[in-house]
Amino acid sequence: RSQAFFAPEDSMTRAEFVTALWRLAGSKIVSTNPSTIFPDLTSGWYMNAVAWSAEEKLVLGFEDGTFRPEDNISRQQIVTILYRYANKVGIDTSKRANLSVSYRDAADILDYATDAVSWATAVGIINGMDGKFEPDGSVTREQMATILYRYAQKVGIDTSKHTELSAFPDANRVSAYARAPMQWIVAEGVI
């Protein structure tokens, strides 16, 4: 992706998301080689972030053992990773929402993601779209910024730092709901 454009409507990849979370968490360098865990990884700009997320057990990969860095990250995947991270850093994740009341498509949420989606819904990190959760739906870059921003606010991370988006030629394409989250995420160097 070009450094000059934010591309707010573009889908977020799995590699991009774990890199954003890794940066938010302080960019810790770990000794784990992610290619020993995920055979589809040999090199890439995201290797440190994937190594960290694997070492922290935030990402477990797919049934075939792969990570699939260029796949778009789904809504249930992003929430599950955040839920695992919140648990890892000692955040109370016990609050739950009734998913069948919150979302018409609650039955489509996979078992591995149910607790995560329930928690993230209950605390306001993620909202549905027209009464649906769309668990397999892709997450856009501006949606990811908003989800991370809400997560940060809920867990006590300072979100007061902001920067103007005028350096990005496509700043006018950022939705109103995502403007403050985007200003924060850019100011923090998360993306």
C-alpha cells in the first residue's frame, strides 16, 4: 500500500491488522520465527508483528496451519484477536451481550468467535450493520481504525493525540464516524 494514501474504503489484510495491533502494543521484537509456526510465511514486512501475535497466542492460524497474511481479515477474526489481546493484558472481558438480540445473523458467528463478539458488542467496540454482524464480512481500513480507537478507549489507552489527515490526498474520503479514529491512529503511528 502506498504511504501517500490511507485508502479508507480498502479492506484490511490479516498482516496489516496484526501489524497495527503490534504497533499499538509497543512493537515488541520477539525471538519466534513465524515461518516455524506458519509454513506460508517466509519473509515480509509483517514478520515481527506476526511473530509477536503468534507468541502471544493472539492468532492461531487456519486449520491447514497457515496464516494467510494477504487474506482480508473478517469482522469475527478482528474481534477475536482483540479479545485474546485484552485477556492477555488483564482487561476484564466478562461482560456479554445477547447476540441473538443484537444481530439477526448471530447463528452465523463461528464458535471460536462467539465470546469475543459478545464481549466486543457488550462494551461497544463493534456495532452491527443494519441489524447484522456480518461475521465473515471484510473490515475496511477506516472500520479497523474505529474498532482500535474504541478498543483503546474501553481499555484505558490515551486517545487524545490527533493529527490532521491533510497529508493524505484521499483524506476527504474518510467517513465522518472514522475521522477522529483515523487522526488518532495516524498520530500514534499505528498505521
